[in-house]
Amino acid sequence: MNLLTGDQFSDLFTTFDHTAWRLETRRAYNADSEAEPMRRWLAGEPRHVYDPFRGWLDMVRAAIAEGKRFARVRIVAEPPTTYQRFGAAGARFNVDAGEDIRYLAESRASELKLPREDFWLFDSIRIARLHFDEGDRLLGAEIVRDAEQVVAANWIRDVAWHHAVPYSNWIQLEGAGEHR
């Protein structure tokens, strides 16, 4: 299996035509770029836009300005894990940049028979199935164009989106970005 990494993976986010949609299913992600921001967040320090996420936010803003759409559904534990609370604390920057982020409880996702695999769906025609190692580190993305799998990914997107709660509602209900 050929996995896209580095620039090839990054190019997926600048070469789509209309929509980039993500399903996040893991309770934690182990990305080097998040280690220091998470440490600061756990210490109670404010999270700022100048974190290592600035490049992502600038890219989202540029895509939104071109009329493109970024969206995702995060499936979250009940109660949310420390990592999921950290992600929620920073999601406001993504939302401010124009990304639509929604949340769905694991129990509801299970009832809906949603898969436990992360993927991006680009323009409703191409899947970037994400692969991780045992330590929750991203190994890369497998590109899938098989019609049957793409139709299934579109169904997953539609079901998850319909049942998920918008970020602004979820953060009020859960207080998930707070330290506990």
C-alpha cells in the first residue's frame, strides 16, 4: 500500500476543488506539532493563534476565500478525553478561520454504525484514508477512488453530519475546552 506523506499529503488540502471533509474517530492523536501547545494548555496557559497551527489556519482561510469548504465531525468519548478537550479548546481558531467542526458522542456514532477509521473526503469523489501506528502517530494517507468505497464514505459523511452537534453548541454543553 502506498501512503502519501509530507508534501504529497499536504498537497491534498490545496488541490481539491470544492470540499474537504474529515471524520475524526480517535481518542488521541500523537503529533509532534501538538506536544508543546498541549503541554502549555495543560499548564493553564492561553492558546494562541501563533501556535504551530497558523499554517493550517492560513490555508483554511485562503480556501474559504476561494469559495471552498472545510468541515469535520469529531467523534468524542463520554466524557471527552484530555486530548479531545485540548482539541476543542483550539477548535475555535479553526471555526474562526471558516472551518465547520461538529461533535458526535461515541455512543451515538456506535448506534449509527459509523466506522472507527479516520479519513478525509475530497470533493465527494476521493478518500484519503488515514493510517496510524500503535502510538497514534499518523503514518500517511491511502488514496481511495473505488466507487463503492467513495459512496460509502459519502453516506458516512451525511449520517455523521446530520447527527453531530455544531462546535458552538457542543462547547457550551460540554465545557470541553476547560481544564479539569
